[in-house]
Amino acid sequence: MFDFDSYIRLLREDPKTIVLPEGTDPRVIEAASRLLAGNFLQPILIGEEDAVWEAAQEAGYNIRGAKILTPSTYEKMDEMVEQFCEIRAKKGMTQEKAREILKDPNYFGTMLIKMGEYDSLLGGVMHSVIDTIKPALEIIGTKEGNNLVSSCIGLVRPRATGDSEVIVLGDCALNIKPTEDELVEIAHETANCARDFGIDPKIAFLSYSTHGSGKGPDVDRMCNAANKFAEKYPHMESIGEVQFDAAVSPAVAATKCPGSEIAGHTNTFIFPDLSAGNIGYKIARYLGNFEAFGPILLGLNAPINTLSRECSASEVYHMSILTAAMLGHRDHSKDS
């Protein structure tokens, strides 16, 4: 069962902070108010202080106790500029240019994480995914052993039985057409994120073909990626290449994938390209009544995440918790 209470308990035991670069957005204000009322995760709002307070008043939410940071008045800006210049030295970064770039709340917020001032960051409410990931790549970089940053979406829907149905989809936001080896890395990171969501990952490499029923280079790419993944991570349950119906329907799987233990029962879906992933998750979200969490960024060297611009205040609140508690405390070394 998907249980936020466990993440909240973790944060009560080990308090963290989260930087919210879009501090004047009403959804961010509402989420920050809920976090402050819960007293388990400290929000750091970025924006002109007067504008943030005015936005809170207009939205009707109490953010007393929130820390508000403004790039133009930040007391450690000289130190930040110096560190940013060191990080971007190979690009010929000057202090004048650095100061201009660090006016951007995404760059400013990411540098706060890099400097160790705060623990995590969640953006994307008013900006694109790229606006969040570009500073993260330039400043934070990928974690050891990873060759790329990818993403996944967690979809959660309550069941009549009282628990939740949870599925995880990758990559839905970043990599346009991953190679076979990139698909293997995406699948591994997505499976680990599925565990963070509280489910045992059963991975399906999706295609318009099931075990050779269709032909084409995209079929070959997914088939080869699935085989490479199974060879590299034999302890993880996976299947591919496989059509979506065979991945989720036991009746269809009995015909298309006889003998497979997980066909018809998968919950972690790897898409062949960005078009399929983005379209697929939005169909599920808007027609399937799932609540979406993400895009969750995978492979970064710090807990930094993004949201879609159509997100709700509830999603900002819940993703703040996930980013600080779940992504900041992963330990999947046994799966490597």
C-alpha cells in the first residue's frame, strides 16, 4: 500500500528542508502552509519577500515560519558566485555573468543544494522540466555509476478495498529515444523508484510487439534492452518486448506469453521513447483517475525533482515529502 505516513514518520525522525523555487505560486503557498502546519518538513521559498507574503495573503494561507530567500539580498551571494564560477570554469564563467545567472530561482535554488545549505529541491510548478534539470546537470551532475538523467512518473489510485493501486512509468519526460543501454539504466532506476513507492517492481519493456509478433528496429531495440536487463539484473523480475495488454491482462498474457510468471501482472513500465511515455502517462492520469507524482528525476547526485505545470497543490505537497524523505534516503546498493 502507498503510505505517506511512513515518509512523514521518517522526516519527523530525521528533519529535512526543501527548496521551492516558485515561492509566489498559490499551489506552492498552499503546499508550504500544509508542510508548516505538519511541522515535519521545512519549506524554503524563493522569491521577493514582499511578493511571497502578498501571494500568501491573496491565497488565504498561513506561511508563518517559512524561510523566504531572495537572490538579490542573499547574504552568501558572494560565496555562491565564487563556487558557481569554479563549477563552470571550463565554460569561461565570469563573476558578472554568474551573478546574472543566479538571479534565476532554479539556478539559485540548485546552488543552495550544492553548497549544503539545504537538503532537497522541487521545481517545475511554473517552469518546464528543462528549467529544473539544466541547472541540476550543470551544478549537481549525475551520481556515480550513472551515465544519464532520466525520469519516471508514479501513478496512484485508491482501490475500493482501501489500499492503493500504484504503477510507475519511465521515461516520460526527458530522453527522446533511448538506446538499448540507456533503456537498461532507465529500467533499473525506475524499478528502484518503484520500490520507493512501496511496490515490488515487475518490469515490462513495452512495444507494439510481443516476443517477435511485430517487426522493426524499435522492436529489436526493446527486445535487446529487455535481454540485456535480464542478464545484468537477474534478481529483478522483467519481461519484454511486450505489448501493454499482455503486460497487464492475465487473460491476454495467457495467450501471448504462455508460461511467464509476471506477464499480465506487471506494474513498472518502460516506454520505447518519449512520445509513447508522455502520451501514455497522461492518458492514464486523465482517463484513469490516477494522481500523478513527478516527473521524478533519476540519476542525479542530489534529491532534486520537478513537477508538471498542470500539477495541483496536493501534488506539490506530496512530491515535497517524497523528494525530501524518499529520494534523499535511497539505498539500493544491493541491486547494483
